[in-house]
Amino acid sequence: MSTTDAVQAPRGSGPAPLARRVLAHAALETRILLSNGEQLMVAILMPALVLLALRYVPLGRLEGIAPIDTAVAATAATALISTAFTSQAIQTGFDRRGGVLRWIATTPLGRGGYLAGKILATLAVQLVQILVLGALALALGWRPELAGLLGAVPVWLLGTVAFGSLGLLIAGTLRTEAVLALTNVLFILLVALGGVTIPVAHYPRFARAIVDLLPSGALGELMRACLAGGAFSAGSAIVLALWAMLGSLAVARWFRWTSV
């Protein structure tokens, strides 16, 4: 037997294929997110409360549009932000503080596999959100149109990139305590005042220009266009795309895998 043969690893002892590693990590991340009571409250309970409140309270409605439709549009945006931004930022921040990110970089999964798994986990949790909140909306009288649902898919994906990159940027640059505080405060502010629950046109003129430029304002307007028959705004699509692009570039430039 040659020296080469002697030092070869036993068959089957190498790392699993990349796709299997990423899927296994995505499944782990999904279980962590869905088993955490605080994260589950942010992902399911908070959007459900938004749906119930806007269904019965005359707030954030569009003229000639059923209240349930505007409520569903705001709920969809809230659910997206809660998972792509708040939950992922907090989970990644704790992983970073605990040294998980530094350890991951030395494993066969690698940094790229870690991020890919997080993206898939986010989409999996969002699917759970859609099923649960969609069932609640149907029980409240929502009757969606297929065209609107199909139009919401690219908006949802673009919004996930925009808010996911912002969440990773915060998680990868700040201390965990700051990540926890900042993401929860921003979540409340963006949903309540950032154009998610209230259409941009309902804001005072001096505030309208600011809300128009926020990713939450752009997402809210696009969701209302798809799910509540609102007017489509090309400007909102451009704003959301810019946030997605600039956020991704910022993560690539400033995200730190080790805690300070």
C-alpha cells in the first residue's frame, strides 16, 4: 500500500455536500427561531395584533378599499420586518457574541453556507407566517385576488433582502445589548410611524418626504398596491431596491464575524 493510500481519509468521512450542509443549517436556524418564545411573539403575535387592530379601527385605510385589505397589506409588511430584520438581527447578534460566527468560519459550512442557511430559515419562518396570518385574515373576511398575490411575491423577496441586510448590518457591527434594544425600538417605530400601518399620503407634508425614503414606507406602499388595490409607485420600488442593494454592500463591507 502506497503512502498516499495510507493517509487518505476513510471513504464517507469527508464533509457532506454543500447543499446538504446548508439545508441542515437552515433547518436548525428555523427550529431556533420557532422555538424561541420572544421571537415567535415578534413573528406571529405582533403581526396578528396589527391585523386585528387595523381590521376594526379606522386607521390606515384607503378610500373605496375594504378595511380587511388594507389591514392585510400592513400585516404582511409587519410580518416581513419582524422576521427578516428583528428576529434575524437578534439571533445573529447572540451568535456573534457567543463565538458561533468565528467557529462557523472554520467548519465545512463556512461563512457563505451560514448566510445561505439563514436566508432559507428566514424564508421558512415567513412561510409559516403567511399560513398562520393568512388563515386568520381569511377568517376575518379577506378574499385575495390571484394577481395581487403574485405581484406581492417579488416585493416580498426584495423587502426580505432590504430588511435582512439591515438586520445583519446591525448585528455585525454593534454589541449584542445594543442590537437587542435598537432592533426592537426600530421595529416598533417603523411599523407605527414608518409608513407600514399608515399610507404615506396620510402623513403631513413635511413628514411625507422622509417616510417616502424609508424602506418601511416603500414596502408599505408596494404591499398596499399588491394586496389592497392601491396605486403602484415606481418610486417606492426604486427606494426599496436601493435599500436592498446598499444594505447588502454595507454588510459585505462592515459586517464583523467576531465580537468586539
